[in-house]
Amino acid sequence: MHRYLRKRDNEGSAASLFYYNMDFKKTVQDLLDQALAERADLFLIDLKISDLNKVEITIDGDKGVTLQDCIDISRAVEHNLDREAVDFAIDVASAGVGSPLKNVRQYKKNVGRTLKVKTETKEIEATLAEANDENIKLSWSAREPKKIGKGKETVQHELILPYAEIKQAIVTITF
């Protein structure tokens, strides 16, 4: 790989600074795309670049993310940028345990785990039974009044939910 963002003759105008920042953001995105292409098991969750060039990258992996994975992605981006041309800070982290699921691959890797899912009309805590490219299948049991007689019985429920209807989904950890 070669270094990006060499020093330019920059007169300091607001327009030239704007385009320079846009170049920096595109360069970071391109370098990140290259690094992730080399690591098919990792995928991007979020990329934020502030006006002060603070780069925050959140990644996840089909089999989790190690500290070394974060270091490798950070180096792949950082070592191909010229610090003399632009001052920046970079932070690469894995998606946290309590972070909402944002990517279909995150749902697929969490099949069998318990999710707390919010939609426009309800909140469900259930086991993620299946996940495909269009929707998820949740299953749970609930104690409900018997249809005939007194008392309650355990009833199994299943719900197929398109991703578009999910407002938030978080993996719940039980000890």
C-alpha cells in the first residue's frame, strides 16, 4: 500500500479545507474497506469522523472480535495516512455487549441467544430462533390464563419480524 493524503499547497480557505476534509473522510473509508476486504470474518458496524478528524471505527466479527483484530484494522488505516498532512486520532473498538444490533450479520451470529426487541408497538424479550436476509424469527414462552377452567398454562409463541419493523434489538446476557 502507498501513503495517502500527502501535503498540499493549501491556502487555508474554508472551501479548500472543506474539500481536504472530504478527501480525508473518503480516504479513511477506502482504507477501511480494503482492510475489511482482507478479513472476511470482520464487518463494519459504524464509522464516525468528526470535524477535528477523530476517527471512530466500530467493528464486529462472525466469531467475535479480539484485541488483535482491532489493532490490525487500526494499523491498516493509520499507517497509510500521512500525519504531516492532517492531524487525526483513531479509535477502533468492537461492538459492546449492550450495543444495539445494526447489521444482518450481527443477527445471524446471535441465533440462539436472547434478545430484547423493540418495535413501534411492543417490546419483546425472546430467543432469536432464526435470522435471514429479510427477517428474524423470535420464540418465547409465556404463562397465560387457561382457555377453559382456572389457572394458567405455558404457551409457546413465535413471531417473524422484518428488519424494517425493528426499532432496536439488544442481546441480553443472563448469568
